[in-house]
Amino acid sequence: MSTAPGITIDGPVRRVSLDVRNPEFFRNPLPAYAALHAHCPAFFWEEPQQWFFAGYAQVNSLLRDRRFGRQILHVATREELGMPEPQRHLKDFDALEAHSLLELEPPTHTRLRTLVNRAFVSRQIEQLRPDIEALSHRVIDGFEKNGAVELLKTYAETIPVTIIARMLGIPVEAAPRLLDWSHRMVKMYVFNPSLETELDANQASAEFADYLKGIIDEKRVKPADDLLTHMITAEKDGERLSDAELISTTVLLLNAGHEATVHQIGNAVRTILQSGLSPADLFSNEEATERTVEECLRFAAPLHIFQRYALMDMELEDGIVLKKGEKIGLMLGAANVDPRKFSDPDTFRPNRNEGANVSFGAGLHFCIGAPLARLELQISLPILFQRLPGMRLKNEPPVKDSFHFHGLERLDLVW
């Protein structure tokens, strides 16, 4: 039964064939999500051969379920799981992943997160407000007189990468290199990356790690008032972060600290301009701004899938049987438009008050940078629309040929 572009659903047996490369799907996955919610929000996806979950309640619950984890080799061996050995051509990429906060489970995750978390609590992040405001205005000053701009490269990328680099104590002049390494690495998180993508991501990982090793060595000699120095010197239970942990954590904070925010700024601007709603009303005060940002996060999330390993054999409430080591997919983008949770979910409606979105995840791995991302959005979006009140789309923005990260290739604006 075909019910939307790129998707075929056999509801009674909960089997789905979904072509993520179908342009109609990745440009607008909402019709496919609506079909999943109508027929089988929990389903076996034929192409990756995994169970996936699209319903809000189940996604929210499974994100918090400690029977699932981001890694599996802490509770089972490769031999036990039939998992292949690491590929040599991904040695440098895997080395960064091995110590990434995003990929770890307690107690290692707890130790790392405790050492980093202090810099990302809301009261600390709020102190960045003047810097974000000044940076937003300065970037707009650079293109306002032109009457046109490609927003992603000039504005959406500049703000988050500059702020996270400053927080860490990494020279802002390095931003172009940081962006290049990050863009090449995140291409690994799509379904079935090509060998060329893998080789390039590994090379970027090696270059990134080598650069950060030099920065870390400098800060050991000359400490500063920044997050990287804090991570170098901080202790928990008499232990400090190793060089491998420092490098992996810094890469994660740099990559996660801007990639999703770039996509979200682009998605939000496109959504607002296409909605026909008044930006002046959407950002009329602090409360309205917060509601608008949360609705942008719900309606046009930048990250649509997060995966988990089953840490034990189990049977879920709806009869789905999982073996230890099997992966499941949690569809954040689909959960955000579940009609059982949100009324008229495919409509951008900033005045709704129906509960939180799951764009930042939930549970143990809730995004550590959520307060920073929210503040950057709450500042950069109102300033952009206030400074350029006649702003409009030059054309229909092309969407990235990617499902995992849902964002635009470019966003051309005129005024």
C-alpha cells in the first residue's frame, strides 16, 4: 500500500519500504510521517533491516529507557554479536568516536559529562547573550547593503561556530577549517555512506585531531579562562581527561555546537517566510520569541533520527522482540508531528501549548548544548527579521539530499 512519495506500508505486519533518496521524500517527509502515524508508528524498515519508532510517546520513552544505549561493546563482545572488526580505513574517525560523549554509556559518560556540563548550564550560557547579539548585528552589517544574501554560509554558520570556538578557546580564525572538517565528518551519519565519503571523513578526523592536539599542548603551557582549559585541568574522583578524551570531546562540542544550529536557523527562516505570519508578531516579546523558536524546533527539526542498541534481549509492550545488540531507530522528526500529541501537526503554529518537542532528545543523552542552541536561536532570528523587515525568499531553497540531518543546501534571500 503506497500512501506517500517514497514509502510503501504493509500495516498489518508493520513492514515499511522507504526510499530516503526519493527527492519528494527528503524535501518534505511530512506526508510519509503522516502515513506512518496512521498505519504503523512502530515498524520494521526493510532497507536498513531495523525496527523504527515514529510515535511521540514511544520515542520519548525509548530515549529514556536504560535498556538501550549508544554503545554495545561494553556489555558484549564482537564475536558474541557477530559484529565485524573495525575497518582500517576508518581508524582515525573511529578513534574520535571511541571517546565521544555522544557514544558512551555510564560510568564513562557520567564522568565526561560532569566535567563538561558546568559550562553549558543555563546561567552560564546566558552570559553569552551580549556576545551573540553583537555578533549577529556585525554579520548583518556586512551584507545588509547588498540587498541579497546566501544566509547559511554568511549568518547561520558564522554565529554558532564563532561562539563555540570562543567558549572552547580555539582561535576564531580557524573557523573555516573547523567547518570543513565538521562537514566532511558528519557525512558519515547518513545511511550507507560511500567509500569516498568514508575515506574523506577519516582524513578530516586525522587533521582535526592533529590540530586540536597542538591547541591542547599550548593550553597546558599557557592556561586560559576557557572551556578547553577547564577540561584539561578539571578532575573527578582524582582523574583527569586523557588526551584522546579531550580531543574527542572537543570535536563533539565543535561539531554538535554548530551543525544542528546551522540547519535549524535555515529551516526556521524558511518556515517563517513561507508561513505568511508576521515576524514582528512572532518576535514581539521574550515569551513570543521562545514559543516561536520551540515551534520551529518541532515543525522543522534539524535532526530526524537517533539510533540505540538493545543492551539485552527483550520484548517491548507492543510485541516487538529485540535481541541484544540489535539497533533501533528513533524518528525525532516524525515524533514531533505525531497527531496523538500535537493537534494539526503539519501546520506551523507558534501559539500552540501542547508540550515539549524531542528535537534535543531526552534522558541520559539529552543534548548538552540545548541551552546554547536555544539562546542562539532566540537572539539571531529576531535580530535578522528586525534588521531586514522586507526579507523574502529569492527562490525555493534546495534541501540537502540527506534524511538524518534535515536542512537546506543554501538559502538565498532578497530584500
